[in-house]
Amino acid sequence: MILSSTDAMKIQNKAILLTILTIGVLSTIAPSAFAAEVIVENAPGASVPGCEETNECFLPYEVSINVGDTVTWVNDDTAAHTATGGSASDGPSGVFDSSLVLAGSSFSFTFNEAGTYEYFCMVHPWMAGVVIVGEAMAEEGGIMISIEAEPAAAGETTDVTVTITNMDGSATEHVNYDVMATQGSDVILDEKGVHDHDGVMTHTTMALPLDASSEMPVDVTVTFNGFGIDPPFTGPIGESNTMQVVPEFGTIAMMILGVSIVSIIALSAKSRVTLKL
């Protein structure tokens, strides 16, 4: 096909516009694709008093997240519950309220402001928990637990890197923790009593039963057991973090951007310009 210089320029301009639009979409959507989601479960049987004695009505009782992260409350109990900001003594704060979450259902809330957020179940007010967001974590003298992993296909293993630092990001020493990874009902990683000298360690799962996907993610939970070489350990013992390993939209978007750029190169290479005299 022989194109005039005007036609070729029009086609190239359209391709460039497509790339610009794709970059615009990436700048708007990609950041949210990497926000973390933390899972909190309603403990089975929490509708009966007693779990509050050990802070095990919501599991885990306390979670620490960054601004922009999401907490999802999953009701694994047989009774309906709520996740309502505030406390039984002071009443609802108005920050968030799940209303009734039936058995087998869930509720999610994204925290966009730093702070310490207490919450409780309005139906069973002895059930309580805490979400610590962003800068507020430093006020509690806590730690940061970072989990990194890549999605894998069925039959493949994946590496899970756990990093535990102080709240200012400085390195820690002699950390102790448990790490577990599951896919559905299958446990693919379960290491208890892990001890690491510098707070960074990589673990390898067993082969995944299914492809990691939004329908069948890999859930990784790290529970901090304290600092020290020998017990008794110190620090915020029991603090935990959970991450779901699913394919990110950001990867797909970058593939679209790559296709757009290749399209421009292809147009430039294949378009022959013949000037009409």
C-alpha cells in the first residue's frame, strides 16, 4: 500500500494519541492497583462472649496498614456481625459501618487518612478490634511487615519475601515470626518459629494447585513473634499482616502500552511515503 505523506502523518498522529491516552490511563489507575488489602476474619463462635478475653473476636485483633490500603472483614461465623468504627463504650464514630454482614459475606473499607481506628460489632459489642493507619503506626511503637510475592501458574512455586523493619524504615535484628500461605483450602507454605538476623528472608511455597487469580488468590499471612534470640521475646508480639497474591492490573496496562508503542514503530516501518508532484 502506498500512502501520501499526509495520510501517513494522520495515521502516525492517531497512534501517538493512542499511546498518550494509554499513559493517562496508567497514571490514573496503576497506583491503586498496588494498594494492599488486609483480611480480618470474624472468629467462629464470636457471637458468644469469651473471645474478648484474649482479643480473638476479630482475627487478627490489630492490623497495621498504610494510607490508601483496604481492610476487608470476612464473616466466617454462622451469625451476622457488623464492623463499625468506634467502641461499645463511646458508640459509633461514623467513620465506617458495614451494617449487618451475613455469614459467608464480607465488607471492605479503604482508609485514606492516618490514625488509629477502633471498631466493634454493634450486635455483639464485646467483639472489638483496631486498625492503625500510616503515621499513626509510629506512635504505637510498632513495626512494619512487608510481604512481596509474584503470581504463579498451577504447578509452579512462588517466592515470598518477608521484610520486617522499624516504623522509620530502619533495619531490625533477630526477628521471629510465623509465615503461612494458602490457596483456597490448600496450605502451600507453613513455617513457624522463623528466626532471621536482619529482618529480610525469602520463603518458597509448594507448587500451586491452581493459577493465582482474583477468584483463587494466594493468601500470605505473617505473624510477628517478637525480637530476640531466646524467649521471652520483646516487641509488638502478635502483630500480623496479610497479602493476597493476584495478577495486578498494572502489568496488563503496561502490556497495552507496549502494544501501542510497537504499533507506532510498525506504522513508521511499513508506511511508504510517495510524494505527489
